[in-house]
Amino acid sequence: MARGTDAEDAPVPQRLLAAATRLFADRGYDRTSVQEIVEAAGVTKGALYHYFGSKDDLLHEVYARMLRLQQERLDAIAGSDAPVEERLRAAAADVVVTTIENLDDAMIFFRSMHQLSPEKSRQVRAARRQYHERFRALVEEGQRSGVFATATPADLVVDYHFGSVHHLGTWYRADGPMSPQEVADHLADLLLRALRP
């Protein structure tokens, strides 16, 4: 579901992002015009270009805001004093819940990432890499301390879990039989079971 609001009293950047997210999800990035975005947001083109330099900047921000949220949450989880198994389980579940809660953002990005400018694409890849490296560090910490098995390399463990996360948009439905937290719990438990010595 799309985040944000297009209420008239919402700040202009949020209105633009909400309108862009809704239109990109419904029509696709390449079939949505700047004019359609500003009309849906109830602002002028000048307002869009004041806050976002281009439609490309809007696409980048749709995904970057989700990455920022997920990075902040992962940093808090990974930096806590809880045992490594609890921290990894919490991180594994959190990325599932936050992806489902922002599924339009994630699906827009995966469908349209190739349309980002090279510079924006590099920025997003760097942010994703930072997130994956912090997640992988939890796996490696558990492997070094003997809590997790070492038979499977940490990189492959991370790729396995994030492959499941990236696939959510193809099957998860808000009106389906499982809540976001239930899906997150199942996937986190699968990950932890795979790492048991």
C-alpha cells in the first residue's frame, strides 16, 4: 500500500510523493507524466521542480525513503545489547514487515530501477549495499561466536533471505490469510532454522 497522504494540508513534498507513488504503482513510471503528478497532488509544476529536480528524483525518493527507514531500524536492532540470534531474527522480520507496509514503493522500485539516472542508480545501490552489509555482519557475528552454523557463507544466507523479501510483491495480498507480522515471523524462523548448528 502507498505511504503518505494527498490531503490538502499535508506538506507539498509529501503530497507529491503520495501522488507519484499512487500513479507509478497504477500506471508505471514511464507512463506517468509530470503533469499528471502535479494535478493529482494539487500543486504546480514549479512546486514539483522546487522540491524535486525531475521525475527521476521522485522515483529515487520513493525508494530512498523506504531504505532510510529500514536502515534506521536495522541500526537500532543491530546496535542493541540483545543476543545475536534475537537481533538477527528481529532484523529479518523487520525488513519483511517494512517491505510489506511499503509494498507499492518496493514494487515501483523493482519495476523501474533501470530507469533511474546512472548517478541515482549508484546512490541507491550504495544504500542497499550498506543495509545488506549491516545485516550480513549479524550473520557473521553469530557464525564467529558459534551461535550459527558456518557451513553456508554469510553472503549466501543474506541473498537467500532478501530473495524472499524481494519476491513478496508477486504474491502477498493485504486481504490474504497472513498478516505482515505472520509472514515476517515465518520467514525469520526459516532463516534462523537454516543457521542452527
